[in-house]
Amino acid sequence: MSVPGEKTNGSVLATQDLSVWAGDKQILKSVTLEAPDRTLLAVIGPSGCGKTTFLRSLNRMVELSHGLRVDGTVRYLGQDIYDARVDPVLVRRRIGMVFQRPTVFPMSIYENVAFGLRLDRKPEDEVEKSVVGALQRAGLWDEVKDDLDRPALSLSGGQQQRLCIARALAVSPRVLLLDEPTSSLDPAATQKIEGTLQELREEMTIVLVTHNVAQAGRVSDRTAYFYQGRLVEVGPTADLFENPKDPLTEEYLTGRFG
Amino acid sequence: MNATEDSLVGTSARFRRRRRVDRWLGRLLPFTFLLVILPLLDMVYWIATRALPTFSWATLTTNPSGTSGGLYGPIVGSAEILAISTTIAAAIGIAGGIYTAEFASERMAATVRFTTNLLAGVPSIVVGYFGYFALVLYFGWGASLIAGSVTLSIFILPYVFRSADLAFASVPKDLREASLGMGSTRVQYIRRVAFPVALPQVLNGVFLAMAIGLGETAPLLYTAFWNNFPPTGLNQPVGYLTGLIWNYYDEPLSFGTEVTMAFQAAFILMVVVIVLNLAIRIIGGIYARRLRGLYH
Amino acid sequence: MLRRLARWAGSIPALLPLGFLAAIVLTLVFATGLENFGLSFFGTDWNPSTGDPSKAVFGIMTFVVGTLITSVFALVFALGLSLALALSIVFYLPPRMSQVLAPFVDLLAGIPSVVYGIWGFWIVAPVFGETINPTIVRYLGWIPGLQGPVIASGVGIPLAILILTLMIVPVTTTLIRDSLRAVPQALDESGLALGATRWEVIRRVDIPYAKRGMWSAVLLGFGRAVGETVAVFMVIGDATKLPASLLDVSYTMPGALVGQLDSAFIQPNYLHALAELAIVLFLITFVVNFAGRRFVSRIVVRPTGALSVRGAGP
Ligand SMILES: Nc1ncnc2c1ncn2[C@@H]1O[C@H](COP(=O)(O)OP(=O)(O)O)[C@@H](O)[C@H]1O
Ligand SMILES: [Mg+2]
């Protein structure tokens, strides 16, 4: 999967001195962080520390919020995604996103997953293959294979969220960003999604924002801890959890666990 | 996976086409505002051009006399009709709005809102027919200031009503609970807590109703009838600006005195309506800021 | 006891709108004298025969046709324009620009009907009579319905459609705009996050989601157009005959009501016929508004402009 001529250093997505400003308030403070290939990077930190803003600046969604300004670089396979020649539409094609709450479109299950593919006018057999594949990878196929034409809104919350993951996977992105995808779900549904993520992390790059530290422990390879817009510490999840280097991280983790 | 698929610069023909459609729509759609703004400017320009050359102090201070004269009578008449009908509509609308938002059961509130919206959809001339048959004929009020004003008040009632209802329904729930929790009665809560919060939006509805009432013609033609002079009593026929335009606009001489008077009346109406609209905007802004403060 | 009385008395103002609706219906029914004009009431022959009332015929179809033609065309134009305006306001314009431009649409709603009328009659009509209608006939005259006649003064159906369009655009724009604003922002962003362009998300996600609001715009806009009285009367020519083409003069239901009541004062069957015409008009607008209002989603006040509702203010 390596791309000839690209200096990726093994990382698919890398930020360099990434800052985000709202007016003269700095929401994100010079974050330098890498997301290596085929790993799941968890981003944790207290509410309001800039997790969502960080995630949204990785696929230029941040530009949709009026009044936010981005500084620094984000490289996708070596290309600066904020380069003037880069089209945000293509950035989002390669770097998919799943939101805090399920956001199924008012159409059938099948059409939801096919949404991105239809934009390219892919032939129907190809669309169908991708839809089935995406549903399988998202762990939803067995539950919906008999009623793909049902309105997506008739699914349960957990199923809807997995449908959103399938929808994002269908356009075969290289990176998947998830913003607290289980925060509105019950434990059983959460468990299913975590299972899905554990399989997906073998094949792609995932950045998972979560307020649930235990979840980060369960599913991630690496964890980054944010506090007040700064990246405090990042490292292999086990290391970070067992011996946090920064007292702030330790305080947060112990506050959470004990 | 290959280099072109990972490239973030769109090059395929299909992609460029998708992008082009989007970009051109983004550029062109806003120009549709010209289709709104140009007619408005044309209207303001031409009505001013036809009204202003002969506009003088006397226009505002003398009564119409058959085919010439000023607009004093209709101006006073419009003001009196507006004052009476707004008072009636505001009294009913605010009381009804408060009841709907604060006291009514959910089902009743839904029904009241629905019927209020239906009343707002009744054509103005149908309300005028009601005024003519019911008030002028059957009640025997005759075509008069009071018959016209009451008819108009029915027509503008929904606008006050909806605003008052919305205003009180939008007062944050915790304010109400805090207030009632501290032992104040419902009425005290409405007077001391809810009313100050809701007031701008209530006023907004009143101004909106005034702007609409001032511009209406059909409810008045057969209920207020016409008078060159300011009315001397509630039971007297009354002239008003929209009626003057209605009566004079199609006189044969395009630049004759009657048509000019009609343009002058149109000019006055336009100016007042624009000022009222500005007031509504400003008050609306205050209200939005105030509510936003309360919700934060 | 006293409290219950107070509560009961307090509900009266809230019930008055319903009371007025009922009073309007009862009055109109009473005003018809329950006179039965038979099937000829739905014919095209309207002749009050003021000299000899016994020879009068009252067929309302010419007014119905005039109303429907002008309303349907105005609605189609207004919906197109409104969709463009609402999309600009909600999605394409920067918020600052929206705040400056959107009030002009509201202002259009504030202009009095008679002012539209006098502007249409004296300022716009000549443009139709001298330029627009002749041009239509010259280039599109081969299309049935556009073959003429050209009314020299410019009054007639095309001018009425233009004026009506301007008058209902604020109604339809507000409804479409609000229904687009009610699309959850996360839904809209999900479309963009899949690599769809702004327009693709609008077409495939936002508009389908806002469908109910669009229907309310169709119905309530139509109701407004059908009921518009004075302005249309002033610019449509008021000819009691079926229009020979879409360029001809015509007459509408509200127009006939407002234009003829004074001629009917002393002729009972004429009054009865007008009252029945008023009932027909009332019923049409009532049904359309009834249906339209059922589509308007409940008002939700979220003045914070938070995630769930795009844009600012309640
Ligand atoms: N569009 C915006 N304008 C101004 N401030 C914002 C905006 N979006 C987020 N913020 C602020 O940035 C900070 C970080 O927000 P966010 O990224 O949502 O944090 P988290 O997801 O970690 O809870 C918060 O203080 C928030 O108020
Ligand atoms: Mg967040």
C-alpha cells in the first residue's frame, strides 16, 4: 500500500504545528501528531479540550464552521491538505468521518451506503459489490441483508451508527475519523462497534475521539491526550496508560479510573 | 491503491464536472437576489418620482376635495383606523397568546394555533365581506370608522396572536420553574418574569400587524367606505390612504391630479411601511440577543 | 369557583380566532339568502343584468379560471425563485451577506397590495404592452396559448402573474428557508464528509429531508396567491370572459368580489351570488391552508443557533 515517491515515514496522516483560532481565542495549540498506517489512534481528554476541533481539521470539515482559522499543516501521504490546489471534496473522499450521533439520510439502507458511490456514477454491479462489502466490514450485513430497501431510519441507534460507518467505508477511504461514535449508544451497541473498529484497524488508519478512557484502552494502538487545546502526550496505549510521562495525563487517567 | 487515486488534486473529467456545477451554482444563485431588489428599487424610484415633484406641506395638511387637494383626511383616517384596530387586535392577541402559551393544555394550544393560522389564511376581501354583511348591514353600524376598524382588527389579529404566543412559549423553562418554585403565582410569574423577556417579540407582532393593517384595502372598502374629511365620530365613514389609491389610481389622465394624489399616498405608505419594517428588524435583533443570553 | 370562572374567561381570547372563523362562515352563508343558482353557477356566463334582475345569470367559472391561471403560474415562478433565494441564504452566502440581503425579501412582503397595484398599473404595464407581450407573441406565438392578443395598455394575465409572484415570494422563501435550516447540521455535514459537493448534498440530502417544508411552501404560497385581491384586480384588466390566451385580460374571484359589491348593493340576487362566490373562495383557501399548515413542522425555539439549527436567531 506504500506510494512510490511519497515521504510518508509510515504515517498516513501527520499534523505539524496545527493551530486553530476562533477570533483571537486559540482552540488548538500547535499540535504535532502522526497517525501511522493500519493503526487506531485514540484521542482522549476532558470535554472542551479541542478533540472535535482537532478531528475536524484533519479532513477540512473545520472550514464549515464560520469564523475558525487553521494554521500549520496536515499532511495526507505527504500532501498538505490545506494546499491551495487541494480540493476539500477529495480530501473528505480519502478521509472519511463518522459523527457523534448517527446521521443516516432519509432513504433506504442500501441507498445510504451507496450514497458516495453514486456521486461517481459507478456502474450498478460495482455499487452493489461495494455496498455489500462495506456492510460486511461494518459488521451490519447479517442484520440487514434481507431488508436493504427498508428506510434506514427504521434501524436501531446502534445499527444506524454502524450504517454510518459502512457508508463511510463504501467509498474506500484511507483514513476514518470517528468523533465519540458510541456516546449515544447503550453498552451492547457500543461493544459491537468496538468489535468493528478492532477489525478495521488492521486494514486502515483510524482516529477515534472518545471521552471514554476505557474504550481507548480496549481498542486503540496509540493514544493521544489533549488538554486545553494542547497535545500533552502521545504514545502506545499500554505505555501511556501504565506510565504516563506527564503529570497532567496521570491526573486525568487516575481521576477517571479511581 | 495508486498515486492518482491518492492525489488530492481532482483531475478526472467526471470530478471536474461535479465541481464545476457546484461552483457555478454557488456563484449564480445569489444573483437571484437581484430579482427581488431590482423591482423594489424600481418601485421606490418611480413612486417617488411621481409623488415628490408636487409634494408640499399642503399635501399633508389639506383635505382632498373631489379631484385634487391634499391627503390630510385620509392620513388622519388611516391613523385612527390603525389605532383602533391595533388596540383591539393587541388586546385579544396578547391575552390569547398568553393563555395559549401559559395556561392551555397541549391539545388546546395546538388547536388554537391551528385555527389562528387558518384565520391568517382567509383572503382579505372575504374578511371585508364579513365586515360588510355582519357589521355594516346586520348590526346596523353602517359604513363607519368603527365597522372598518373592527373588520381590520380581525384581519390583523393572527399576527399579534402568533407573536405573543411564540414570545411567551419561548421563555426558558428553567426561568419559569425557578420563579414558580420560589412560590410566586402564575400571574406574578407572567407579570414579573415572563413579560419583560417576551415584550420585544410581542411588540414585534404589534408592529407587524400595524404594517399589514396600514397597507390593507379590501377589508375597509365596504366597511369604512370613504370620507374626504377626518371622521367626526365612530359612526362616521372614514377615508384612508389605501382607499384613496383605490379610488384614484385609474383616472384617465396619467399625470392628472387624482393619479398624482394616489402616487403621493403610495409614497407615504411605502415610507411608513419601510420604517415599521426597520423597527421590526431592530426589535427582533434585541429579542434574539436577549433570549440567547438567557439560554447560555 | 371564582378561579374556574377566571380560567374560563381567560380562555375566551384564545378561542376568538376560531369564533371569527365560524362567524365569517355563518355570515357568508346567511348573506347568500340560500339562493340556489343551480348548475349555471358553475358556468362561464356572468351577467348581473342590473336593468332587469330577473334575467340575471351568475356563472363564476371565468373568475375561477382567471384565479387558477394566475395563481398556478405565479406559484411556479415564486417557488423557483424562492428555492434559489433560500439556498443562497442558508448555504451559499457568507452569514454577513445573508443578513444584509435577506431583509429585502421580507420587505417585499411589507409593501401594501395597492402599492403593488399602482406600480404595476402605471409603471410596469406599459413595458408589458409595448415590449414584453409583443416579444412573447413574436417569438413564442406558435405555442398555443401565447398567440396573442396583445393588450396595448399592458394589463392582463402576464402582468398579474409578475405582480403575484413578487407578492408570494416572501411567503414561499420563508417556508423553504426555515425547512432547510431545520435540516440537522450533522446530517448535512455527513454528506460533505463523504466527499459530496455542496450542491450534491443539497440535492440528495437537504432537499429530501426538507420535503415537508417544501410542500407547505407550495400549498401556503398557492393559498396566498388565490386570495390576493386588490393588486391583481388593478393589473389584470377585469374582463368577465374566458381569456383567449395567456396574454389576454382576465378577472379573478377576489377581484370580482372587491370590484362588484358596490354594484350589487340594491340587487338581492346579485348580493347572494357574490356571497356564494365568497364562500367558494373561502373554501378553496381554507382547504389549501389546512393542508399546508399540517406540513409545517412545529415551531422549535433554539435561539442559541446551536448545532441542531443552522443560522442565528429564533
Ligand atoms: N465554531 C467555534 N467558534 C468558537 N469556539 C469554538 C467553536 N467550535 C469550538 N469552539 C471552542 O473550542 C473549544 C474546543 O471545542 P471542541 O473541539 O468541541 O472540544 P471537545 O470535542 O474536546 O469537547 C471549546 O472551548 C469550544 O467552545
Ligand atoms: Mg467533542
